[in-house]
Amino acid sequence: MYKSILDTIFNLTERMKRHKTMDIARASGVHRNTVRSIKNGVNKNPSVDTLNAIHKALDSMEGVEHD
């Protein structure tokens, strides 16, 4: 279970590297400093709500559709 969660977080941070910090912050509603710290690996314990907001923003930015 933990490996799956860690893989998911790693995948999310890799996706974040493809986008500008400010674009992610605007799309997710997460403060740019928080986005930057997660993106740079400084914040190693972001909240589930923060990760979810970033995940949804990245999906929207990348054109991923959900049912």
C-alpha cells in the first residue's frame, strides 16, 4: 500500500516538473510557495487536500478527462 502511495506522489512531482510553478498555483489554488516546495522536494509531507488540488489542476492542464 505505501509503495503505491509513494509511486503516486513521485508521479505527481514528475508531472509538476513539466509545468511552471505559477501555472500550477493558479490552476490548483495552492500557494506558489507550497507548489514550489513540493516540486523541489523540500516539502516531503504535503496534505492530501493539497496533493489532490494539484493532481486535479495537472489533469486539467494536460487535458485528462474524468468520468
